[in-house]
Amino acid sequence: MVAKKKQTGGTPATVALTRAGIDFTLHPYEHDPRAQSYGLEAAEALGVEPERVFKTLMAALDGRLVVGIVPVTGQLDLKALARALGGSKAQMADLPAAERATGYVAGGISPIGQKRSHPSVVDESAVAYETIYVSGGRRGLDLELAPTDLINIMQATTAPIAR
């Protein structure tokens, strides 16, 4: 069981999880601004299998922003994301638009506590683990939580969206 962390501030992600009564563990690490992959950097810094660390990606699907959450070891399959959300064509979102819509900076976009709710899909591989890691809302901070809790708080669906 993961210990619940009480937050009196923190990021919008930690505040949202605390308000929802969801157990999570904060994992800060020293972020290297030269890192090529923030997710792989997190996995290495935290000593976690990279398949358990998930990245949050924003895409534009038929004129609206959507969220795809996939392992850092893979890529987001945009066609699969579009199918999972009943859309026709998805493309990666414009970075400034993603940052404005979420309230987070690239490399630290958390799937939780975004400014606005977006249709979201978590890659089905997440449910194979007792806990997974996602961005805590800033570079150098990951959250560990049960994948079912992530899916529930985001009101997300699961589908095979990674390749």
C-alpha cells in the first residue's frame, strides 16, 4: 500500500489527489535540463523500471485537445488515440497550446490537476502494475499511484495507444 501524502500546497496535481483522498507518493529527483528524455531520466533517477513511468502527451483531435498517457519507453500511436476517443484524426498538440490548456510546462505536464479537463486515454499496459509513475506537475517530481486511481481521477479510458 502506498502512503498518502498530506499537502498544504504543492502542485495542482498533488492538491487534486489530496482533495480526492487518493493515496500517492511523491518522488522528487534532481532534474538535468540537458536530459534528452524527461521520462527516462525520471526512471533512472528513481531506480524504477522505465515501463512503469508514464508520460503525458497532449494531442489535437478533431479540433479539441485530448490527453494520451503512455510508457516513456514507447510512443503515442495517434491513430489508436483517435480510435479510442471516437475521433477521425489526431496530431500532436502545439506546445504553447498544451502548456496554456494544462497550466504546466512541457516536461512537467501532469495528467492530474490540469486547468481544464480533457478527454483522456491511458495506455492499457498501465493496469499490469500495482503502481505507476506520472509527472507531479514540474520537472524533477513524479507521483506514484495506482493506475486505477489515475484512471478514476481523470475519468479516463484505457486502450492500446502506445507503440
